[in-house]
Amino acid sequence: MLARERPADDFGDKPGYARAFAAALLDPGRPPPSSLTGPAGKAAGKRYDVYRNNITVSLVNALAATFPATARIVGVDFFRAMARAHVRAAPPSSPLLFEYGHGFADFIEAYEHAQPMPWLADVARIERAWLDAYHAADAEPLTPQALGSVASDRLADTVLTPHPATRILRSRFPALTIFVANRSDGPVGRIRATEPEDALVTRPGLEVVVRRLPPGGTVFLMHLVAGAPLGAAAAAALADSPEFDLSASIVGMLEAGAFIAANQGG
């Protein structure tokens, strides 16, 4: 008996079959690949639908694990509906589930049903930064003694190397307060904060640390992370906010473990 001739896009023939198989996985409106068959050559549409549903559920669950505060704020049903919409709009590009969701905050910002909560996307950005910091490479933080060993006449030209876990986030809303209030399982009281809040996310040891940055502190750290020397970063921070306190900001960044080395200028 002659074997059945496989279609050009069947499994094993270049990427054609893989493209056809994957294209409909996250789109329930598309039919299963026409060349897909099960045992004894029978159509496998129902099997494919089960697999398709499992893929979507696993990705939605991955987003729920990454964004627990966001999910708590909007509720299970709202979050899962929003997550499903994101999954269909932005399939994963990595096999590692913890890496999925880098674009979720931007999706939330544009999501029609989340518009009454304009701060929600920034809460999600803090959560994504928290997970990225958690998985960042380990490194010994810069110590006060190491920075103190820099000669005073060379301090302004000193360039700091950021810790791999360091993340800086700006928000027009009290996103950090909302994040902290919804990150635990305890009851959430009335949140009275209304001012913009910027956050520093680091992991100097085993635990991720999230701190609110003082006036000028965000500009100071952003310039340092970008490679600006201490003097230039301090000048930019002071121009941004007359309330900027250089000494307090240096103490805060060292306590947070935001940097790992001080490189003296030539």
C-alpha cells in the first residue's frame, strides 16, 4: 500500500507546518491546520483546541504570577480577560515563562477597559521590574568604604557601575504606594496618596528591595546609570529639583545596593 503523500506544509517539511500549527494557537477564531491528523489519520481538531486552550491558560497564569498586585486591584475575572487579550496580541518570544509579559504594562496603558485606572500600567511596570531584579545576575554592591576611598578632588569625575538588578521607574501617580498596598494578602485600606512617585528597584542580596526616591533622586540615579559622572549627575538632579539632597541620595543608593563599582576619571 502506498503511503499517504504529505502536503507541502506538513510536519517535517521546512517551517511551513510549524507556522501553520503556531498561527492558530492564540487565535480561537482560526481553524486548526488542515493537515493536522491524529491516530489512524483522523482529524485532530478537537485535540488541537484542547492544546490551544492549555497554551492560553498557561500564559495567562504566567502573567497572573508576575503581576499579582495588578490582578488583585482589578479582580480575577477582569485580569484574566485582559491577560487573554494580551496573549493573543503579543505571543511569547521566549520559552521561559518568567520572561513573558515585558510588554504587558504598555498593553494595559492602551487597554480600553483599563482607562478608568490610569495608574494601573505603572503598578504593572513596578511588578515587572521586581521580577527582572529578582532574576538579575548576582553582584556585590558598592560599599561606603569603597566610595569613600576615592580622592575628594576626583569624586566629581567618578563613574559608577550599576548593579545588574537596578531598575528606576517614574510615575505621574502614587503607583508605588498602590503597589505596596496590593502586594500582600492583607486588607487594603483607603489610599490617600496623590502625588507622583518614582521607584528604585534593586536586589543587593537575596531579597528584592523597592524604595521611593526623593526629589531629584530619580534624575540623579538615571544619569549615573547612563554613565554620567557624579558631578554631572548631581548638577542635573539639582536643576530638576532645588530640594535635591546629594548626601542623602548617595547614602540611599549605597544602602539600596544600586551600584557595584566606582571608576575614577582620568
